[in-house]
Amino acid sequence: MVDKLSLPLRIPGPPPSPRILQEPSQLPQHHHHQQQQQQTPPSPSPIAPLLQELLREPLLHKEREAPNSSPRSYRRRPTSSSRRPQLGKYYDPNRGKPWSVDARVSARGRRVLQSILGSVELSPARLDEVLVALDPATTDYSDGGEELDSLSIDLLGIIEALEFHKKTDAALNVFEWVRRRHGDAKLFRNCHGGCGPLAPTVISILGKEGRVSDAAALLHSLQKEGCIVDVYTYTSLVSAYVRNGRYREALSVVQEMEEDDCKPTLITYNIILNVYGKLSMPWNEIVSVVDVMKKEGIFPDRYTYNTLISCCRRGSLYEEALQIFEEMKSMGFQPDKVTYNALLDVYGKSRRHKEAMAVLQEMETNGFPPSIVTYNSLISAYAKDGMLDEAMELKDQMKSKGIKPDVVSYTTLLSGLEKAGKDVLAMEIFEEMKTQDCRPNLCTFNALIKMYGNRGKFPEMMQVFEELRSGGFVPDIVTWNTLLAVFGLNGMDDEVSGVFKEMKKAGFIPERDTYNTLISAYSRCGAFDQAMVVYKRMITAGITPDLSTYNAVLAALARGGLWEQAEKILAEMKDRNCKTNELTYCSMLHAYANGRELDRMGALAEDIYSGIIEPHAVLLKTLVLVYGKSNLLAETEHAFRELTKRGSSPDITTLNAMLSIYGRRQMVPKVNEILCFMKESGFSPTLTTYNSLINMYSRSGDPGRAEEILREIKTKGRRPDLFSYNTLIHAYGRQGLMKDATRIFLELKASGLKPDVVTYNTFIASYTTNSMFAEAIGVIRYMIKNGCRPNENTYNSVVDGYCKVGLREEASVFIHGLQQLDPRISSEDQRKLSRRLAER
């Protein structure tokens, strides 16, 4: 938002104030121009002059310090007591008139400006020829400080004019030329020892040009020369850092500003509040900033309230947002389009669709027609909640109102369809987007990378990655995080580590979202310890966990069935006033299911059904999934009925859960019913879909049909996983068709997958079932030789196989000779096998 933030200009810094940040972290970008509003709300007060966004708006006869004013005084524009200033604007009697150079710029300065503007190409020689007229040694200026002040005025006017005319390079060249001639001390220091208005202007321009290091060097040079740096110069550098995504450096400037006893303005507080919102800081810490602000006699303006409402988005704090909205109105500030869009976005991200639509109606009633931003927020809310029909209807509705969907609209729909598993429809949206001459942006490419990556279509994913680069885009933090998530989802922990290294090589500093993604990625790969190492690194880096972090940790614990630890994390969240959301409870359901705590899972399900915990669609879908994995048919069907009864559409994950449980129970008509629904509704089968079918046919004793499904996976351009192959090997092995099982095993190895202990144990169990003990022991030798450690099930299969055919003595010989077969087996493991043999 900083790229649209107007900063106060040419006002000496006010007296010092107490520190307001103890451990601030990052500064985000601001979306709107701000204004300085003084002491008591809600009546309007005079507004300080503002430094306008030079590339966007004309500079309208700005007022400056009167020549004889004191260091702490400045003139204010008169404002009508009955007129409240609009957010991002200021009252100017000259508004609407043609832009002109500041009246105090000398005639010589104006001639220099016209010469530069009239030059087609400003070579160094031409620049020197033109600017020498400004040199005090060759003009009417003398060497006195007063004359140098006049030079600074001319220079400021020329630079601002060149910036207005979009000649930024020329503006910076002029600045560097004069700076080389006179040095920072003479050029910037005014009669009061301050750095004057030139510094924040130049720093702002450097920030826009991405030259943040040069901007920082300029400020530090001023400090070295003994200039008093005011709040506006500091804020210009903060804005420059934020504009370029360098949040940590922006933070250090805020810290330095406070240590320099530079009193914060309303704008400073608004920036800090926006930072806290972007960082998802606990709500009580956000409120504490407002309390300090009010204690200092600086009261919120409309921008502050809009910022506070926006702070509620990530944490789904819709109740707090409504409270701020009501307070804002009670203080005399009328909501504007920004307010309504922010509140609507909070409701959308909180999955409060009814309330979001009510905000839309109130907007229109109060004379604020919905914009593309409004519709994109609504489309995002519905799409993320799987309500894709409603999202598509909104797209049609906005078209009917003459609002053309933009790249955000299409990319949001594409992402929603991808998440639901409707790949064909997702690509149709992508094609529609291109036919409407809507050029894909980086977010579009990131969504496509995610879609192909999640399906294991890595060649297509890398093709999109190349198209991204050839299209002139540079991978951003979301691109890298998407790749981390994709490889994590596919259990490719080496690739996760590799991407993380490449990301750091590219100059990206891991932030909270990256750490959250890494925690999720490693836990999906089964590397729980590594996930916790990442979590500790994040804490060490001084990054405060937010709701997303806690949810990532909970998801990691859930995968291991560590429900007791998950309950402790839940308690910690409540202690930190970190509001839980539906994803929090989804993880708790998974933790109970994987930990076989079915009673706890059932109790949580009842809280969801009864409304004690709001029955979001994602929670009902999770109930279908966890009950399905627990093979509880009645409970799974109950959750599925609740989902449809409440008007939510099932997604591909939910349908796969139903397919899986029906398949395990050989309920073929039900399986076919689900498959028909998927086809009619535009769902693309995933690898999980195919694996459920392979499992069903394997269990029914039809390995041939199961192999047909394996072939279909390949014809669809997908890659079978270990589960696909292991299940088919097991199906052939149960039938005693060991040649076919071996054929599938060789195909598994040829595909690049590495057989695991389940693969080998499947062979061993099949051989022992058919009394082929020599072959079974041969498999054990082979797996050890190839670096796969046998586990308890490996040896139990052999012992149980011997016992089944009455060969107890051979079983005893096998147990006592295991040290020769497997030197790493422990004596305790051998004793366990002996006890098992005795019990049989």
C-alpha cells in the first residue's frame, strides 16, 4: 500500500515521543493515500501538506514553510469545519487547475527546467551545459547559506517537475549532478539544522526506481553530516523499503526513528497497524498500538479504521471487524468503498457468505456500486469454500453490470476449480481468459504450477515454469512456496530441500509463509522431526507464529496421530488469544483419527453438527474423510449427508473418500454411482481415485482389472505411485501369480520409484502363504542387499507361514539363524519371534 501513500512534506519534525514498538518486524505496502489528522475526533481538523504520489497525481501549488517561520511551526490550509476530508485526499483550493511549477522556483530554475524538458536526449555533456546555470559560482547566487537555500528550492522544483513529466532518470541525474558539486551537508541542511524537503522527495523517487540501497545511503549520509532527520524523511525510507518488499530493513528504520526520538505521526501509526495486520499479529497487540496512539493524543481517522478492518482478514476476525465498523460510524466517519470492500473481504475469508452478501447490498444502498475489487473478493470467498457454481454466477453477474473480469477474477476461479479437482473446467477458464485478451500474471502461472504439480504432472509443471520466465516474469515468493508445497505433497523431501536452497540463492529471505509451507511440506513427506526443526528456526529468526503457523504445526502432529501434543498446541493458541478457525479443527479431527481416538473424534463431530463449532463446509468434508479412513461407513455417510443438506458441494477429496470406503467394502454399485457423479460434474479423477479402484478390484480377486486401471493412469499422463504398484503386487500374490507380481515389481523399479518395506513384505507374505519359504528368504536377502531394512512384519510373515503348515522346527531354525541373514537384528527381536512361535 505504500506505493499509494502520500507522505507529509516539508514540515519540521515534532517533539519526541515514547517508543511504540518493542519488537516490530515487517512493514507491508499501503493501498491508499493518507492524510495527517490532528488531535480530537471525530470533527475534521486542518491537514498538513502532503507529498503527492508523483507518478500518479499532479502537484498542486504546494505550500511550504514561510521564510520567517519557526522550526516547529507551519502554515495549514484552512478547511471547512463542516467538511470531513476524504481518505487519501486533501483540500486544495487549486484542485482541478493545471499543474504548475512551485512559485518560489527562480526564473533561472524555470529556464533550466524547460531546457531539460525540451531535450530529446540528455547526454552527460548536455546535462552539464544546462545545469551549470544553477551553479552559485556562475550565477547570481553567492556562497551564502541563504543562496544555497534558493538553490535547493530550484533543485526541488526541477526534480518534482521532471518526476511529474515522468522523466525520472533525468530527475535523478540532475540531483546527482548538483550533489557532486555541493555535497550533502550544504545541499540538504536548512537553517534550522534539519534536512529540508529535498531528502524525502529524492528518497521516495529512489524507492520507486528500486534503488533502495541508494535511498538508505542518502539518509545515512545526512546523519553523518549532522543533519537532523525528521519523521517525513524516515517515513520516505520506510516506504521505499516496503515498496520493494524489504520488510526487515523497513522495520529497522522504524526502530531507528524511535531511537532518534522522532515523534510518530498518524501516518506512522497507520503504517504500523497495517504491518501488524499483514503479519497477523495477535489482535490484542494491534489494539495496544491504537491505545498508545490515542494516549499520545492522536486519534484514528477513516484510514485507520479501514486498516483495522483489513487487519481482521487473515485471522478471520469477523466479529472484531464488525465492532470496528460500528465504532467507525459512531465516531462520525462514514464508510466508503474501501471500508465496505475490506469488511466484505473479512466476511469472505471467514466464510460468512450471507454476511458478505449483506455488505454488498448495503454498499449499493449507500451509493457505492460494487467494483471489480468487490466482486473479486466475493468470487474468492465462494471459490475457496468450494462453492464454484456461486462463484461462476458472480462472474456472470459482474459481466451483466458492465464490469469486465480481470486477471484476478480468472485466476481465482482457476485456483478454485483446481482445488476442487475440476481440471477440465479450470483449463476452460484459462482459455476464456486468453480469448478475452486478459494476459496471465504471475499468480496465474503460480496457480497452473500448483495444478500440474499436485497431479504429479511434473513435465507440464516445468513447462509452465519456463513460460513464466519467457513471459518476462521472475519467480516470486509465492512461486517458490508453491513448489515447496507441491514437492511436499508428493513426498519428495529431497526436492523440498533443493527448492529451499534455490530460493535462498535467488535472494529470497524466508518469511512466515515460507516457514509455514516448509513445515507442511516436510510433515507431508513424513519428516516430522525436520518439520519441527523448521518451526524452531522460525522462532529463532524472531518470527511470531500466527494462525497459519499453528495450523501447519497441528497438521504435522495430526499426520502422526499425536493428538495429545495437538491438544497442547490448541491450548497454547487460546492462551495467546490466537483465534482458531475451521482448519484448526480439521487438524484435530485428523489427529484423533490417526491416533485412533474415535470417541474424541465423535465428540468433536457432535460439536460441529450441533453448531457449537460452526459447521463450515471444510469441516464437514474433513469428517467424511476421517470417518472414511477409519472405515466407519455409517458415520461417513452421515457426514456426507450433512454436507449436502447444508447446501455445500462435495469436492474431489470428499468424493474420493466415499469411493474409497465403498471400494473397500466391495459396494460396486455405490462406487459406480460416485464415478458417474464425478463425470457429470466435471471432476477429473486423481491418482487417489485410481488407487481406490485398483484396491477395490484387488480385494475382489480381479488383478487383471486392477492392472487395467494402472494402465489407464499412464494413458492419462500420470505417474502411478508405490501404493498403486504395491496393491497390484499384493493382488497377484494373493492369487499365487508370482510371475505377474514379479513383472509389476520390475515395472515399479523401471519407473524410477524405489521399492519400500511394504513392497518386499508383500512378496514375502505371498511366498509364505504358498509355502515358498526359500523364495521368501531370498527376498529378505535381496531387500537387505538393496538397503531396505526388514521390519517386524517381515519376520512375522515367515514364522507364521511355517506354523501354518506345521513346520515349527524349521521356524525355530529360521529364528536362531537370523543373525547370519540379518546381522543388524537385535537379540530382543529374536526373543520376540521365539515367544511368537511358542504362542502358536
